[in-house]
Amino acid sequence: MVRLGFRAPYDWAHILDFLATRAVPGVERADARGYARTVVSARGYGAICVDLPAGTSALVMRLTGAACADRRNLSATARRVFDLSADPARIRSRLTRDSLLGPLVRERPGLRIPGVWEPFECAVRAVLGQQVSVAAGRTFAARLVVRAGTRIPGGVDGLTHAFPTPEQLAAATLEGIGLTATRAATLRALARATLDGTVDFSRPASQLRSALATVPGIGPWTVEYVLLRALGEADALPEADLVLRRMAAPDSTALTGRQLAERSNRWRPWRGYAVMHLWRAARVARPSRQASVRHAVQR
């Protein structure tokens, strides 16, 4: 068992809700028990489960299988995924100066940026969710996992597969799982670019931003989304996002992407947290409408 501390307040309920809505069946789950998923280490396959015991200021991560031998690396990944190094006081100090964000931040001062366990996985899932609903993107991801991922012997509690690696995705047959030919080509191009080092998720955000933009089928929205959730880039802003442009508008007319970028300058360097607050506010305010919106990428 590993304890992972954070600065309070910490909005664990939002983290679980966000991850549950997007959890890829077979690979991960998020519910009242916490967040669990399959993981891969140099020694093989395992699983982790993360929860927040009541009345504490530290997440607890339990490891099984080969994960037990990779505690240090998995702990570092968990800190990124659950955004445990954030300083909510600094974020709150900046964002509450804004008339739009102030009430949202005061209501949920512990909101974090939920990450994705593997950066390559995040990029793949973003592509799968382009121009479809969150639910549809999740369905495509589940099909891809069965088609190209690794089935884990003895998987428990519904955790049966590891997400496809770049090697597996590059070699996979992607026909017959509902993807358009264009989207399948983008996935293959992303896998090849990752394998040949063109896309290196260990690079700084500025370099990764440029590299991802060279992959056919990956546009600015997808790039910013990956930076937000794969790297935890605190100032990432998917300015083309329709929900954000609507939420930031002073009336019923959505802002343009350029207008949103200008409006967001006062949120720097915490625009990524502003994004999370606005997405959450939109979901709470307009759940039925939000469910019908076709997003540029899965969020």
C-alpha cells in the first residue's frame, strides 16, 4: 500500500465522476470503491486501485501482481493522474479574480485536472473521440482494446485487458470496429510517429505540441486535450471547444476560438483548471443538452 499526499482541499468526488464517465471497459473502472486499472511494468501485468479514506489528506494506492515491483514509477504516475502536486490556494487566488470563474472556484475549490494513465493511451482515446459523444468514444476505445490490446490471464473485477501499445496498434487490423478509414489512418500514423520518436511524450509541452501537430488527423483541439490530460499542463486551452466557447460567452452566442483565447488570458497560468471548472459547470447546468453535444474530441 502506498500513501499519496496532497494539499487540501481535494475534490475526489469530481475526479471519480470524471473518470467514471470515460472509463474504458476492461482496462479501468471508477466507482464508489475508487479508481482501478490494469498496469504494465517491466515484470509483467498487474493492477492498481486508488481510493481516498474518509477524513484523510492522502490517497491510498494498492498494487497487485507485477505492479508491486514497480512501486516508485507507479506512484509518480498516480501523482500526475490525480494531480496531487497542485497548489489549490495559488490557483484559487488567480481564478477567483474573474467574474465568470469566481463563483465556480469558490463552490469547488479543490477541483483538479484528472489525467490518463499512459500519455499514448490518452492520445489514442482523444482521436477515437473526435466528433462523437463521450459515450461513443468510450465504446470505440473498448472495441480497440479487445481487438489490439493484451488480455490479462486471471484478470479480476472486470479488469481483463491492457491498453494497446504503439507496436500493437501499428500492427492491428482496425476494420470492423466502427471507425472511419480516416480515423483508423490517424491512429496508425500516431502509433508510427510514437515508435519512430517523432512524437515523444517525455518531451516538454512546447515540443510535444509541435510534434503532435505533424500527425495527419490531429488538430489543435486534440493537441491541447492531450497536453491537459496526459501531461497535466496547467495552462492548456482547447480553444475550439464548443462547450467552453458557450460557457465563456456573455450571452447565448458562443465566442469564437480567438475570442476565447483572448478572454482566457486573465486565467493564465491556470487555464487548464478554468477548463475543468467550465466543463463541470456546463454538465451540471445543462445535462441533457450537454449529452447531445458532439465534441471535437472525447473529454
